[in-house]
Amino acid sequence: MSVPIHSRPLMVLRLATSATQDIGSTPQGTLTIFPVIGGSFDGERLRGKVLAGGGDWVTARGDGTVTLDLRVTLETDDEGLIHMTFTGVRDDANHYFRTVPRFETAVPKYAFLNRLVAVGIGEIRPEGPVHLIEEIL
Amino acid sequence: MNTRLLMTMHVKVGTLLNIGAVPHGTRRTAPLGSGTFEGPRLRGTILPGGSVDWQLLRTDGVLEMDLRFTLRTDDGALISMRSFGLRHGPPEVIAAIGRGETVDPSTYYFRTMPRFETAHPAYLFLNRLIAVATGDRRPEGPIYTIHEVL
């Protein structure tokens, strides 16, 4: 029996980044690091700010797509810390920008994050990248 | 979020290897002996050998899966598929699965996030998509319904 895919909104994540660190051409592609200096996240079950000190390791591959590898720390408005990572793919020619976030936390109130898989729909906006993250039910 | 069916995969699991208690949980390995996959755009068989599920039963009761498959399509292309997944549910449901019973898959959470790599020109679209799968653990092995995230 196959189970259909259902999802529900988890959060909208906005990231602020500083000047890129251009590592350049590596065996995997062209690596650019986007240091994360802040941002916010907002959803029905959690909201807060993105702490400075994370980043997104972005590799432009030879096939025209870009892979993402992000690590950040989220701090909720009630001071819970959440370790968040995602990997993803961006294919600008096809307007495709999707990520697979994962969460780790020790705060009981947010332990549900340890037990879910999620998908993010990314958008590049003038103010920076915005990720609409959905929990896979 | 919009999705569309990519394929349904039927997997036969071999004998579990119990590695035992490791610092972050209980680790075991499940060789994925054989199987098939079929969808509107691709179909074929799972190659044994490189197809294994590295499982970690976490201390919070969640089973983490690190799945690797090598797929061979009916027209000869090789596709590497890697998934991260989670499985958890009410203790009685998980116990029934452990006893080899067939359980309604809507009574527990079994989801994976597959990624694909291939060099074959007919399947390059797989390199650039994100997918989500629902799992149904049958006595002989899991059935994955894999959807492309649009």
C-alpha cells in the first residue's frame, strides 16, 4: 500500500549573509561560501532568530546546477537552541530550488523536530534567500 | 508543496547484521538483496552488493536510515541512489513490525529523502531533483513510494 505525500508549513526561514568567500574551482565544482550573519524564522510552532556563525557551502557543478550545504544555529524566542542543516539543489534554468533540512535539538518542547523530515522551497529575493520549509507528514 | 510519482520500489531485505551499541545508539546493517523499481519515467532492478541500509536506532526511539542503492534501468543505465530516512511510531506498532507482521503504514512514520546520481543521458533529470518517499515495511522488505518534489 502506498502512502500519499502530505505536508504542512513548518517555518519561513530568512537568511542574512555577508560577503562571500570564493574558494574557486575545486574537483567538485566552483565552491562559494556564504557566511550567515543573521536572519529569522517564523512558523506556527516555533519562531526566533538565526544566530551569526553559520554558513552555506555552495558548489556550482559542471551540469549547470548548484548544490547547497548549510549549517546554522536557530535560537527560538524562548531561548531554545536548534542545530539546523540542509542540503539542496538549485537549478536556475528550470526555476528549481529545493532543500532537505534536518534539525537537532535538546529542548523537549522542540523535540518533534528531531523526528521529522522536511522539504524547503527556496526563493532568491532582493533582501536575501527565503526558504519556505514544510514538514513531511 | 507539489509532488509527482517518480517510482515505486519493492526491496527484499537480507539478514540483518547487528553491530550493537555504539556511542550514539544501536547500529545494524541490512543488506538489500534484490528488488525492482517502476515509475512512469524509469524502471528496472536493484543490484545487490552496493545496496545496503545502515541503520541507527537512536536513544529517543527513532530509527535513522542511511540507504544506498545501485539501480539498473531496463535500458542498462546505472543510477546511484542515497537516502536519509526516519522511522518511528507507537511501541506496539514498531514491535509488530519487528515480529515480521504486516502493519498499516499510516500507523507509523516512515519517510525517506532520496537523492540520485547518474551519468546516463536519459536520466540526467534525476541529478537535479529532490524527492520524498513514504515507506511501508512488509515482512520481506520495504516498499517505497518515491515522489519528485516539484
